[in-house]
Amino acid sequence: MTYGEYKPTWLKQKISVDIYGREFNLSDVPMTTMAREDAFEKRRYTKDVIDDIYEKWILEQYAYMHEQEESK
């Protein structure tokens, strides 16, 4: 699966956030799970911001996989 093909799947993954779509924190706001794209929508992220977050995530995954291969 290519970089572009995986993005819709990544956006549909469930993540833990507060009811406003914000990342986990120690506030009194109830926590829930929602699709990543719903959380980003609640945060009012633009397409460019989402693309940047996705690119960073892909690079982190690549670095982790590369690290695992080297440790074998």
C-alpha cells in the first residue's frame, strides 16, 4: 500500500481524545474514542495541517521499522 492509499485508512482509525477532539490531557473533560478525521475536524485542522501530521507519522513508522530491522 502506498503513502496516498493508506491515508484514508489512517484517518478512519479510532483514537482516544476528549469530547472536543483534543489529545489526552488531565482536564475534567470526559474522554472518548473517535475517528482521527473526526478529531481533526473538531480541532478545525486544515488539509495542509493534516497532511503534515500524516507525513510526520509515516516518517516515524518508517524509522521504527528500520530500527527493528537493524536490531535483528
